[in-house]
Amino acid sequence: MSTITLITGSTLGGAEYVADHVAELLTAQGHHANIINQPQLAQLNQDTLWLIICSTHGAGDYPDNFMAFANALNQQQPNLKQLKFAIIGLGDSNYDTFCAAAKNIETLLTQLGATRVGERLDIDVSITPVPEDAAEIWFEDWQNYLNG
């Protein structure tokens, strides 16, 4: 089965809760899931699929625990042509920066040559009180990309 590295960008813990839940779903399907809550680019294996689960903070910013990772990608501009990734964003649609952090990291990874697997999920926490539920619905379709 696949190895998936779940990378979280979280301010209040919502992305971490979603990562924990998705990791359980992956494990139940026979995959190996590794959660990284303090991502450092140099420590991440690019041979695994990265599932980035990132909330948007402030005016469209990355959360503090994710900032060093995003900055390293921007500064080092690594060749990520072998990398496959997926994105789950958390945000509040009452703001014009809804899920901006997830959209920005998706754009950056694509510019660096990485390939997105499946569609990005944007979870609106203003209407979805339990983001894990939305992630589970998304996962039901997304897991097909892992097996195909």
C-alpha cells in the first residue's frame, strides 16, 4: 500500500484533528500514515505522497507552525517533479482570504513541479462545525487515487 505524509499547518488545532482522522482512515485501508505537525523541508521524504492539511491564519497567512516550511520551499526552490501531493484547506468563507494558505501552498508546489493528486478540499468552518466530517466525505473519493 501507499505511504502518505500528512503535513499540518494549524493555529487552533483544526488541521491537526483532520489529519488525525484522515490518518485513521488511511490506516484502516492498509496505508501507512505519518503525521508531521512541525514540518521542516529538509526532513520530509519526497518519495511519499504529501497530504497537506492547512488552515488559513490572519489575512490569508500560513499558520506559525507551517511558516518555516513554506519559506524554505520559496527560498530553496527545490525540484519537486517526483512529488505527488494533495491539499485540504480550512478557512472561513466570511473572509475574502478563504482557504488562501491552502491555495497558496498548492500553487507553490505546482510551480516547483509537484503533481496534485485529486481535487483540493476547502472546508468552510463557518458552516461545517466538524471539519473531520467533510474530510471523511472527500476521502471516500480521494482514496481511489491511492489504489489506481
